[in-house]
Amino acid sequence: MDKRTFQALLVCFAISILYLNWITPPPQETPQQNPEVVPAGEKQEVVSNGNVSPNPAVEQSGDPATVSPTIIPVQDPVEVEIVSLSNENLELQLTSMGARLTDARLKKYKESLDSAEPLQLLSSELKSSGALGIRIPSLQLDLSKVNWKLVEQKSDSVQFRTRIGEDRFILHTLTLPDSDTYELISDLKFEGKWSAANELYYEILGAERIRFDPAGGATAYPNQWVAAQRNQDGSIKEANHEAVGPIDSGEMRKSSIAWGGLESTYFAQVIRPLGESATGSLVVRGKESGFAGASLFDEYSEEGLQGWPVRVGFNRKLDPGQLQSYAVFLGPKDPEVLSMNSSWDATQLIDYGFFGWLCRPFLFLLRTFNSFVGSWGLAIILLTFVIRAVLHPVNKRNQRQMQVQQQGMARIKPQMDEIRERFKNDPTTMHRKTQELFKQEGVNPAAMFGGCLFIFLQLPIWIALINTFSVAIELRQTGFLWIDDLTQPDMLFQMPFSLPLLGDWFNLLPFVYVVVTLINQRMMPKSDDPQVQTQQKMMTFMMIAFGFIFYSFASGLLIYFIVSALVGIFEQKLIRKELVAAGITPATASAPVSSGSKQVDGGPGAPRGPGRPGQNNPSGQRKSKA
């Protein structure tokens, strides 16, 4: 580009700026046909029958979000109306402002033990911000902020209508069947002259928050969003559970989704398109990490509210004249309830975790025992006995092996002392000779750490039990002894002060668990071997650490641990008695026998033959007795 061309472009640019700012007259203001239209960020009040309600163009979620300018459709001014629908399970509240669901309560579940109020799944108090609002992004229409007209109301349904321009209408009908169901049906119909030249898409999204359930700290992500894709044959793929949190770019989309929604520990809000093998493009909307006001959501979590807001819904093609329907599940993650929704494989809402193959039989046994004894606390105790009985052969074999190896180490101690003394200046040779002695005498010191091994073998069971108590909604608000809720810490009394990491509630069960486990360890056979002593000390510190880790765990889980430790004390005595009967005691040095040889063991204090290891028998084997 030469110099003259550049100068000409610069002059043209300057003239255009002058024309737009000083020569062109300002646009004439047109009268607003919709009283709700306001510039972004400003406030206006709508007066209905003398009552003042917030401006619907500004989102009242309580989140520090910037409101974008929206094109509000032309419609007849109407008053904001509130409508209630109810059946055996649900009590719902809907508003004409956005034709949305604003409140959902579950009649068969209580808010708390001290309250008879139905449990709130969605409400303004939970920062839910309403569900089932409609948006048409390509037309810049956010109809969740528009006051729709109530055109029909029945005992089980309500219909809203809004007008866009002069010749386009949208009908939103919400129906709650008068039956034992937890599903609300949402029907959308787009009428009038919609542009056929462009493909229009609309969005229908759920509430951005639902009830928060910490579940006694037993689950890492008490609130998640969940989605399930559909296979080509119409079947449902395995559901994907994702933790609620910041979302890159504030939005994600997934195709061929059969259903999706938000879930807490025990409850869920799920939206799914109705129709044979119906799917849609899932929309997940939320906040990005690092935006201004992110700390507010941390405060929400501390107050017992779901922190990060996430909306889950569908993006589908706008099809004029055709009815598009959705089912919205608002209910508990109860296997019996979910099994009645097998058409969309609703049982996948229950996330059993990696050890789900253990959780399912545990839950089956808990429910079976409870049906017999009528107490979930006693059912947990019976489950403990079953698990300990299954592990008894492993524990017995482990104890026998530990005892035999301790005897072997005691028997070869003089030879080991001799090797240490002879080769104290040559560690390499000392190690080689020691290993040769172990091999010759059939001693394996590593086998003496079976106590730790037995604990680690139980880790999958512990993790499975943690998940079990996190998904068993039957245990929610179920009491036992002084415990009010088996899914929460036992909370014996509230302390006048707060302790770091522990809080201000005194939980008795973790201390009982530590004491019982320490008593159990004290009953273990004592040994003079430094390695065994180190192992026992390590296990003592480990049990104390577990007491701190389990301090905020569900009381039902602590009941299992305590009963398991008590059973372990009696099991230890039984195993020791059986070992003594088999001639395996610390006083009887039992040695391995080579093939074709018979072990000679005269019992405690019995004289040993010339084949005693370490005396004129380099092979370390006992001689056969005639």
C-alpha cells in the first residue's frame, strides 16, 4: 500500500466517525408496548393489583451475573399470576413470569427431623432461579423473563401463552398427573408464521440449583449433573455423573442425549424429551472459574447451599405446529421409585461408584435385614456379622501365618545374631547370609505384616460401605439409640467452642471406635522382634489417624466399624484357641517339614531330637522319627 492510498483511507475513516456522531440525528424513541422492557442493569417495578413485584428482565438468582440486553416480544400487558399444582407426591408452584416452575416440594420427605414441612427440592431460598424457562437464542429472546398470559387452568394442568410480534405465539402447558408420580409434563407448541428460511432452535433448561445434601461428608461430590446418551437401537447408555463446578467458556453441549439434569445425594431433577427414542442436544450452562464474584459460591457451600450454578436442559429445533413434550422428574433417588421409571433406565441416577458390585449386595442385605428386624441400626449390625463371617477364613489363615513366622524368627534369632556380629562391617554379605538363612529355614519375615495386609484387604469393603451409606436414601433421617440420622455424624451434643477440622459438635462414635481398636491391638500376641514391634506401633498410629478421618463420617458407617472391631476381639480369641489346639503357639517352635518327612513336635517344653535346627543339621530339616 502506497502513502497516498493510506492517507485516503484515513480521511474516509475520519469522515465516517464525524458523520455518525455529529451529523446523523439521534434515533427517535418509540413507545414501549411491553411494560417489562428496561435497559440492561436498570430496575423497574411492575404493579399488579397494588402489589409490587421485581422487574422480570433482571434475574433474581442472587448471583453476581451481568444481565444482557434482550428483545422482549410484543404482548398484551398482564398481571403476574402464581399457580399451584399438587398430587400425592409433589407440591409445585408455577408463575406466569416466564411460564416457569419456581418451587417444588416433596410431600413424603421432611425438610428436617425438627420440621414437618415438606422437603424443598427447588425454591428461591435454595437459589434455584426457576426451571423450564424458554429461550430462542437466534432471535435474542429470553422468554423466562417475559410475563406470559394464563389462558387455561385445570386441577392438574395450567397453560400459558405469549405473543411474539403480531403473528407468532408460543403455548406452554404444564401437567402434573393426579397419580403416584414424580414427573411433571411440559408441552411446547409454536404457532403462527415462523420463518422457514432459517432453522430456529430453542432451549428449555432446568433450575440452576437443587437441594444440597452433604451426607455426613461421606461423598466427595454431593451435587452433580448427570446425562445419559441413547444408542442407535433406542437403549440407554451408561449415565455420566459430573461434579458441579466451573465450566469452560460457560457452556457445553452434547448430542444424542436421552435425559439429563442435576442430582444431589438423595434427590434429582431430570429433563427428558418424550417420544419414541427421542433425543436432543444437551445444554449445560454455568459460570467459568476466575470470574468476578466466584467467592460467593464458596460462601453458598458453607451455608449448606449448592455452590456453583449449573443449568441442564435441551436445545432442539423449533418445529411450528408440532407439539414437543418433556417429562421432568422431581423426586428421590429411591430404587423403588426409580424402578417405576424403567423406560428411561432411571436407576442409573444412583451412582454406586467404582465398587458398585459390592454396594448392591450390601444394600440388598441391609433392606432384607431391616424387613425382618424393623431397625436400620440393627440391620447394620447384622450386616457387620455377615461381612466378618465371610472374612473369617482369610483372617484365620493370616493369623496362623503370622504366628508360624514369629516362631520361626524366634527360633533362628541366635543364628541371626551370629551373622550380624560376624559381618557387621560388611552389610552386603550380612544381607546375603540373612536371606540364605531365611530360605534355608523357610522363614518369611514379610508374612508377619499380615495385620496391615488384612486392613488393606478390607479397604474395598470400607469404600463400598461409604458409597452404600451415601446412596441409601432409606437411612436418611433414620434414628438409632441417641442418633437422629444414620447418614449424619452422631452429634451427641454441641460444644461451646469450635475445634479446627472437627467443628463444634461432639461426635462420640469416632472415639469409641479408636478405643475398641486399640484394645483389639493390645490383645495381639507380643513379640520381641523389632519388626513386629514397629508394625504394631504403626497400626496404633494408623487407628488414631482413622479416628480423625472418620470424625465427620455417617454414624451408620461408624456403627459398622465399631461392631466390626468388637467382633474382631472375640474372633481373635477364637482363632488363638484354635491355633493352640493345632499346636501353634509362641512356645512351640514349629518348623517347615521337607517332603517325605514327618514333623516332630512334643509340645511346649518337649526335648528335641538331634535334628534341631542350628545343631549339627546344616540343612535345617528335622529327621524322621522311626
